[in-house]
Amino acid sequence: MITWWARGKMVDYSHRLMKIFELLFSHYGPRRWWPGDTPLEIAIGAILTQNTAWRNVEKAIENLKSLDMLDVKKLYDIETESLANIIKPSGFYNIKAKRLKNLIRLIYEEYGGDIEQLKRHGDSDLRMRLLSVKGIGEETGDSIMLYALNRPIFVVDAYTKRFLENHRLYDGKPDYQTVQKFFMENLPKDVYLFNEYHALIVSLGKDYCKRAPKCPLCPLKEDLYR
DNA sequence: CACCAGGCAAGTA
DNA sequence: TACTTGCATGGT
């Protein structure tokens, strides 16, 4: 049995986390994340959405699509300045253009522009390669791992941390590694489960848990506020 | 008008 | 290690 210390006592969370998943899934249904059709588009979206509302990212991706720029070779060749101009609606466009170029440079120069070759790495090596790119931190890297490359890695973001705090599932400062371990050690390592779970937490967060410690309308309230 | 959104890296102490 | 700051657009 895997246990975690929380609220001063040791608790088995594996059943609770599955119960929460079932409640959220029955409330929202499948979320079908990540919005995006190809691994490349998903990876680009992961960088563009850093501290940015998704609706602004959509505009930037639309711009890339309309210019037929969702292509490793074309992105490798384009000037960083031109790329910045294309992705302008997503905000932080100068730094994000550099970050996109850093990722594209890795794919093009180390893997011949073929994401399938990048995928030959095992989970651990793959994660390290992604995190070695300047501009790809833990959340962005893990989003690419899970949603673009279909690896069983749990993605932690602001919503996930807020979720644990709001529902008092874990005390202490929710740093990335700890939160990720909390989910990964208490759930079966399943790509589909991790995919839907993260998406469901975001859906819940957008609807009910923005920053209130209590969520009167929250579909989880019966089971979590005892 | 102010505040925030699916972060990250670099700088400071 | 633990803060702080710059990066920038668009919606509420």
C-alpha cells in the first residue's frame, strides 16, 4: 500500500484518487486533450501556452497553420524574428520564438527532423532531452511527454497544485516533483488515465476552484468535504 | 481601469 | 535554497 502523510496522518490515497477521477469523468466526460492534431503541433502549443490563456495560443497556431508553418524544416529555416511576428497573439513572442527554435533545432539537428526518431528514447532519457532545451521546464516538458509523445507522465500545473490545496489532499508546499509523485505513485501508470485526469482537473479548476478554498458548486464536494 | 492566463530562466541574497 | 523580475497579448 502506498501512503502519504497529509493533515498530520498517513492516508492511502490510491482509492481516493481513482474515486475522484470517476466523479470528474462522469461529470465532464472525456476531455479529449490535447487540442492539436500532431505531435509537433502539440509540442508547439505546450511552449506557446506558458503563462498564457489558451485562446491566445489558438490564434498563434492558426497563424502558423495558415502560413503552412507547422513543419520542422520550415520552422528550422525561418528567422526567429519572423517567427516571433507570426506567434505574436500568444504573448511573450520574442522569448517564445527563441524557445520554439531551440526545440526545433534539437529535433532537426539531432533527429533529422523526425519526431519518431526522438521517440526511440526511453521515458527517462526522453524527459532529460526535453528538459535540456532552454525554454522547456518541467510542465512544458511533461506536457510534451504525455500529450505529444504518449508517455505515462503526470503533468502538474497551476490548476493541479490549486486542486490539491483546495481539496486538502496534501499539506505543505506543493512543489512540482512532490505533486507529480503524489499522483504517479498512487495511480496506475496509464497514458489515457493521466491524459484525462490532468484535463479534468483543469476543467474543474476553470469552473469552480479558481482560488476559493471552498467550492460550493464543485461536483466533488460531497466526497471531499466530510 | 486592474488583473489574470495551462511558465521559464536569470539574477539576487 | 528561496525569493524576485522580465517577458506581452487579449479577455473580463
